[in-house]
Amino acid sequence: MREGGLNEREAVLRDLLLRGMAGDGAAYHSFLKSLSAHLRAFLRARLINMQDEVEDLVQEALLAVHNQRHTYDPAQPLTPWVQAIARYKLVDLLRRRAGREMLNEPLDDGLAVFAASDSEAADARRDLDHLLAQLPDRQRFPIVHMKLEGLSVAEAARACGMTESAVKVGVHRGLKALAALVRSSHENG
């Protein structure tokens, strides 16, 4: 595994988290402080039209990381775990915001068409999340990074802590497994 800037940040954050979980308060404080900067950048890039929401979402994500820290598997890369939490908080925000805005808009036929489309997209995303959760990490993480987040093979390899070859194999096998799961659910459903 190559040691680049991303891998070094991952290693530092992971070390701080593990030391914090072992009782080192200063290390845990440093972990949260460093993580907040990374989360802020991650969320700013995804909330271009809602920059006023970024700071609240950073705090929500940090709280979720704190509350879920016991679920982190030290044998796995830290980045995908943190990004999953941040993405869920982002989705929650978008759902809340869309719900509020929908209540303030007059109901007309045009709005109903868009609401149905949004609902179908949300259902599809939940279905995809359910299917992805059934895959092993070595398949799920490369698919999430490359196919959903649009990272290159090299970027996904760094994020997953895997070789580029392993990422390609993970995506290939993962997509094949997803197709089998979809076929199985259609046959049984």
C-alpha cells in the first residue's frame, strides 16, 4: 500500500480514534477536531446551494460518529465508515428540508409529478443501500467509492486501503453479486 497524503491522514485519524476509544481524552479531542475539518470539506462540496446548513450538519455527523464509535471495526479503513455516517446525515437533512419546503408549496399537478419521482428515487436508494449492505466490505466499499461517488480506481484504492487490482476485482465481483441479489429478489418477490 502506497503512503500518500490521503493514507497518512487516514492513519493519523484512525490512530487518534483508537487511542481515544482506549481512554486518551486528548487524542479523542484531536480526532474530533481534525475530523470536523474533513467533514466540513466533504459536506461543503455536496451542499453547494445550502452552505448555511454545513456547520449544523458537521456537528450532527460528529455526534453520530461519537455515538457510533463502538461500531467501528479497527480492521477496516476509517474513511468509508465516517463517510457512510456523513452521507446518512446528509440524506436526513435533504429529506427534512424537502419535507418542509413541500409543506410550504401550494399543491398542484406539477408538484405531484416531481414528488412521485423523488419518492421513487428515495425508494431506489434505500433498496440499493439494502443490497450493498449484503456485500462484504471488499466489494461494497470499492463499488460505493467508484460507482456511487465517482472516484477513480487509484482514489478508491487509497480510500479503501486496497491495491488498485483488488479494487477492480472488488467492483467486478460486487456488481456480479448485486445482479444475483436483484435476480433473486425478483424471483422471490
